[in-house]
Amino acid sequence: MAKRAYNFNAGPAALPLEVLEQAQAEFVDYKGIGMSIMEISHRSKEYEQINDETQELLKELLGVPAGYKTLFLQGGASTQFSMIPLNLLTPGRTAGYVATGSWANKAIKEAKLIGEVAIAASTEADGYRRMPKPSEIHVDDNWAYLHITSNETIGGVQFHEYPDTGKVPLIADMSSDILCRPIDVSKFSLIYAGAQKNLGPSGVTVVLAREELLAESPKNVPTMLRYDTHAKANSLYNTPPAYSVYMVNLVLKWIKAKGGVAAIEQYNREKTDLIYQAIDNSGGFYKGLVDRDSRSIMNITFAIEDEALEKQFLKEAQEAGFIGLKGHREVGHMRASTYNAVPRESCAALAEFMADFQRRNG
Ligand code: PMP
């Protein structure tokens, strides 16, 4: 069997070994056609089948009610920071944004280039150590939408209770936690996610939205940045990132085979408990960087107070085969990303390493 690293990368991140092996098996000859999926037209029946089936699988796994459409776009989640206001924040209107850390702030910066932005809540004063409670989020009935970041990949905070926005469409960046747990999709008007954490490789961005939001974009929005272009063309307006969509298809089938999103959540909780317990049982040797009730089950951020010892930890962890534990340059310290495809064994090994490192240095 392949020797696999303990991969805690933040994104691009670990993919399921079974998925990589299936992709490998189909790499030079996809289902007997004598070509790979990268070598055929996106208008072929083989690709159209992948395009349709992947949309259906996503809807099935998330329990999406009728009236939603899935798009496969390019430009990363970062392009959605612009596409959302370009399409939905029409002149004279205001959009609400919840400021919860680095990614929310990037979305806010882009929206401000396009229209009026109101900050519905901000945890900046708390150093982005927590997510706001729904009761702290002020929503104005006239807003074009409210935008939240479901999981702050850099800070390691995650919404565990989403705000109720009434008639105001709720939009969520779920780039780093889509499919990590069941959600009530009917609360959301638009969900988007770059694929390279829980969905597959980079190159495709998934947008799942109520059909009416995608039906008609403002007149002056460029063709490629219009939701209606891609919705009408079933994500085949131009050449799609076919290989990435194919990989997403395999990842979704893998989730289904694991028992679906509820089973994945259970698994994720078991995995992250191992590491959070290593922090909580360390008597303060390891310190979590966020409040307990906002802890992410996707990105675990922690520190060792003594800077030299922290450096030593990262050095030894790397030597022991743990990849990607260095925190993002904006916050420093440590971060273990425990996306769906990170196996429990990696988390158990990290918890064990942490305990051992503390025994030797505590
Ligand atoms: N939002 C969140 C929450 C993210 O984690 C990221 C990427 N790490 C992005 C947006 C930007 O995604 P992309 O690199 O696909 O543009």
C-alpha cells in the first residue's frame, strides 16, 4: 500500500486514498474509451454525465430541497467574493456582512468595491476568537443579503448556530467546511465553496443557490461573471475544469459510501476530539487559540507559549512526518486541518505526538 503522510494541510488538502486510487485506475483509460477524462470534449456524453451526476450527488448528500441549482465555476472562492455583489448587490441597496476573520474580511473588501456594505456583526474586538451568536447579528429587512463565513480556515472558528435572516437571503462561504456536517440548506439562499478542502482538488468552485437568485443578473455584468450565464448553460458555457469536477464526483461518492454527511460528522468529531483533548488535557502547555464554543472541527489552532519550544515542536513534528502544522502567517502558531479525508489515524498519531512532546518538554 502507498505510504501516506500525516497530511494536515489547510488546502489544497488530503484527499481520500480510495479516490486517488480510483482516479489512478481510470487515468489513462476512462471507462474503456481509450482516453482520460481530460482528453475529451466537455460536450461529450461522458462528461455531461459527470456534470449532471455530480450536481445530483451534492444535492442528495446535503439534502437540498427543490428549487436549488448547482454551478461549477472557476476562479476560486475568491472570485465569488466579487460575483456575489456583482450579481446580487444592485445599486441603491446594501448588503450585510459578518466580520469573523481573514476570509470574511476579504469578502467584505471585494463587496465594498462594488456596493454598499454594512457590518452586521464583528468579532474583531475579541481578536476573532469566537463566532458571534445569532442574537448578536443585526439584520436589516431591506438588505440584499447577509453574508457569513461558515468556517474561518485561518482563525479556526466555526459557526455552530447559523443566524435566522427571515426574508433576507443568507449567503455562506463554506469553502472549508462544506459537507463536514449536515446543514439545513433551506436556511441558505446561496452557498459557495472552493473545492480544495472537502470537495476535491483546486480548480472548481461550487455554487449552490436558489434558482431565482441565478435567473437574471444585472445588465452590465460581464458574461463570465454572471450567474445567469452559467445557470442557463448548466455550467457548460465555456470549458469547465473537467478533471476537478470528475474528482469532486469521486469524493462525493466516497462520502456516500461512508454513510453520508451525518456519518462524516461523527467521524470528524471523533478525530478532532482527539486533538482538542490533547490541548485541554495538557494543563496549559498547549493553548487553544479560540473560544471553546466556536471551535472548528476542520481547522484546529493552538500554540505553545514559549516561542523557542513552539519552534522545536514544529521542527520535530515535521521530522516525525506531520505535514502542514505551521499556522497561517497571519496568526502564526499551529494549525491542524482535519478535513473529511484526513484519517482518524493521522489525528490519533498527532495527539500521541503532542502528549509525548509535552512529556519530554513540559
Ligand atoms: N474562503 C475561505 C473560507 C477559504 O478558506 C479560502 C481559501 N483558503 C477562500 C475563501 C479562498 O478560496 P480560493 O483560494 O479558492 O479563492
